[in-house]
Amino acid sequence: MNKLLLWALLTILISFSINASAASLRCGRTLVKVNESTNALIKKCGKPVRKYSSKETINDHGHQKSFGVSNWVYERRGKKDMIVSIYSGTVVKIQVD
């Protein structure tokens, strides 16, 4: 299966995620949205306070597929942390911790 198809499947999984998701992350006066590059994320929000890896799993026509993602955690004063999931250099999910 090619990389583009895997990325598309992962994006679909994330679109239907039940987790508390956010459409964007505000960093100062700028917003980070899904499909932005990690370079844009760092430029807008700086480096995360921590990173960890996890697996996202989807059902592709009866076959389970797992993808490794990097989760970047951003702390926000007086609010819950935001977790930005990265796959192949692209923001694929933004969620409240």
C-alpha cells in the first residue's frame, strides 16, 4: 500500500475520532490547523513541552492497520494541555488532553 493511501486512511480515522478534538490550536495570535506542516507548527507555537509516540489503528476493509504517530504536547495557562498528532511531517489531529 503506498504512503499516500496510508496517509488518507489515517486522516479518515482521525476525522471520525471520538476523542475530544479541536479544529485548531491557538498560539498567541495565530492558529494551527490540521494538515499544516510541523515547520509551521513550530514557527507558530514553538517547541512542545514533551513528545511521545503512539499508534493509531484503522479498519481498512476488514484489515486492521496501525500507524505510528508522534504526539506533541503544548501547555496552556489555566487550560488543559493540547496534544498535536503528527504523521509524516503533517499535523493530523489536534485534541484536548
